[in-house]
Amino acid sequence: MASTDIAEHHYIICKLHSVPERHDEVKALLLELVATARSQPGNLSYHVFQNRDDETTFHIVDGWDSADTYQNHHDSEEVADVVSRLNPLLTGAYTEEVTQRFSD
């Protein structure tokens, strides 16, 4: 059951950089993650962004109703499949920050 206490919610901010000539492929794979994540239990939101001034920089901002539902998403076969296809298109490791929302 979804938690209504926003202190329990987990919001993830992920930043990644694509190889310059592969940014369109990265964008397509990130859109696959959107569809997958939004269908998973506990998902509150899932959005991807591309930097306006640097088309190789992407951000993912997603929300989960608990640590468990986030971990289930992170460990899912669907995510692992996309990440395995995504990694060779990146210039390095992506960063991931787990945050807590405190505003409405």
C-alpha cells in the first residue's frame, strides 16, 4: 500500500552524460525507462530531462512511495536490461542522489 506520508517517499535525481554522437539513442532508451517505471508499483512520478545547452547531459527525476518500491524498481529485470544497453553509450558512470521532498 502506498504511503501518504511524504517523509517516506524517495525521490531520485540521476545525472548522466552520453557519448556526443549517441545522444539520440540515449534519449530513446531513457524513454523506455519512463514507460517501465510508471507501470511499476509504488511509482509516484518519472520524468527525464535533457540539458538545453548540452544535448549530451540528461537528468532523471523519479519518485517512489517507499524505499522498498524504489529498490524493487532499481533491481527489476526491465531496468537492468535498459541499463545494460545504456551504459556503453555513456561517457562515464551516472550519478544518483536519493532525496526527500519536504514541500507540497
